[in-house]
Amino acid sequence: MIGSDINKAAELLKAGEIVAIPTETVYGLAANAFNDVAVTKVFEAKKRPSFDPLIVHTNSLEKVKLFVTHIPAEAKKLAEAIWPGPLTLILPKKTNIPGIVTSGNDTVGVRIPNHPLTLELLSLLDFPLAAPSANPFGYISPTTAKHVEAQLGNEVPYILDGGACEVGLESTIVSFAGDKPKVLRLGGLKIEQITEVIGEVDMQLSAGSNPQAPGQLDVHYAPSAKLILVENIEGELKKQGNVKDVGTISLSSYFGDLPRDNQIRLSPEGDINEAARNLFAAMRALDSMKLKIIIAEKMPEVGLGAAINDRLKRASV
Ligand code: TXA
Ligand code: MG
């Protein structure tokens, strides 16, 4: 059921149920992070493997201190500059966060999301919310309540509707598990904003052999259609020849003889933030048309363009 009743959401969460919640990045599938039985329901609903840890959401830095052992000075600087916002910090956890939340890691991902409904919900709770994105494992993250309902409507008793997500990409993850901060996932906070606060940071973006970013799998965000990521859509269309079952995702252009209905421009004005906001809905819309191929255009690597390209690349593997 979809609705905007925060009290109902709070009651369900207090009773150990799962609830889908809006954030500025994507919708999350939330449970009491201190309750391992409730958290198990999140993994079951998403069919998520247990090695992929969850992000824990709360609404103040004071509350974060209740479940992490230590906040390094640079992490604190970032938190103070960015939260509430699209940034997740990996910090050493206290024992009140059960192992199921962190996939057995002694660190926990923490975030204060910037969404008024969810911040109010969190203020009613005396526990933080463990919440991965509210999509079946491996599929595109949801940016509206309807996206959640379409795929997890039968698994989730309540979907708190906070409108369309304003950022549209998952949070940027910065780990403070080692002696130097490391970016583990590009996301809704551009790297330039991190650099402004704490200077240059290392990147460790690919999963492969990276034990620090469990869940950063190369294959992700996958639509059912085959997605091809290219520099030049026009050239790829020519190569494909018969374009009947083909769709395109571009920043701001339409192409050739392809029906306009099959073509999504993420931002006709070429605004990269608007493109990020529209990306996942565009992938879902084209996927629901049962096209065989989606040809997507690489975005300029500025600002959120790098994170958009990261998601398109993972969707194309
Ligand atoms: O914007 C977001 O981050 C959204 C909203 C709901 O907050 N959440 C989200 O969660 O994208 P999810 O589960 O789809 O991605 C969480 C990722 C994991 O796959 C993993 O890569 C990383 O966060 N992560 C979480 N805890 C970690 C830990 N202790 N160490 C390393 N990486 C961790
Ligand atoms: Mg996810």
C-alpha cells in the first residue's frame, strides 16, 4: 500500500516490519537496524545476498555516535558539510549493529538522508533504519513510490510516498575504514564537493577483488533489454541497421528515423543534475516497452556525469 502517513510507517517499523521510504537519492527498503529479525525481512524481500551490506540511516550526528565507535576528523568534517545529503560514510561499528546489517564487517555504512518525510520519520524512532535501495537485487533503483510498488508491492506492507527523488542516483560512499579516506562508489554527491572539504581522495571503485566494497558488483542496475553504452548514438544506430526494437537514452538529442517514443532525452537543456534525476526512470520506461536494445550515450564526465556513466556502464555489462 502507498501512502504518506508517517505515524503508520513508524508503527510498522517499531513492530519489526519493513517499510519503503523516500530519500533524496533513491527509495530505500527500511527496517530497524538494531533488530536482526526485521533486517532479515529486507534481505528476503529484495532477494539480496547476505554478503552485500546495508546502509544505516539516521537523522543526527548525535545519534550516529550511538552506533559507531569513532568518527575520524575528516569524516566529521564531511558529515558536517554535507549531511543531510547524498553521502554515505563507512565507519567502525559498535556491537549494537548486528552482523547481518554489515555482512559481518566491523564497519557500518551511515547516512543522514535529505528528505523531509524521512527525517521526520527518523525523529519519531529510537533506532536507526537499515535500508538498501528498494529494488529486487541487481535491478534498477526506484526513484518513485510507484517504482517500488511495481516490483516489491507484494513484499512490503507500506510504501511511504515522498514524491520523485530529487537527486536520482544512490549516495556517494566514502570509506574511513583504512588510514586514508577512499571513495568506494560514485553517486549523488559529486567528487568535487568532497575535494572541497577534505582535499584529494583515493578511489577504489571496482568490485572484483575489492573486499572493502562488498556489493559493488560490476553487473548491476540491469534492465532486461540489452544496454549498449556508446560515445555516439547515431553511429551505433547505423551499425545496428534494423532499428525496430531499439530505444535510446541521450543527454539532449533525438536521432534519425527512430520513433520519438523510443527515445528519451535525460535533459533537453543539457543539465547534468536533471539528467541524473531522470536516469533510472528512463531506464525503467524503455525496459517496460520490451525493446531488445537500449543504446545509451556517455555523458560528459563533469559533476554527476561520472556517476551516471558508472550506472550506465554497470547496466551494460
Ligand atoms: O542513496 C543510497 O545510498 C540508497 C538510499 C536508500 O540511502 N541506498 C543504497 O543502498 O543505495 P544499497 O544497498 O543499494 O547500496 C549499499 C552499498 C552496498 O552495496 C555496499 O557497496 C556499500 O553500500 N556498503 C554498505 N555497508 C558497507 C560497509 N560496511 N563496507 C563497505 N561498503 C558498504
Ligand atoms: Mg542498491
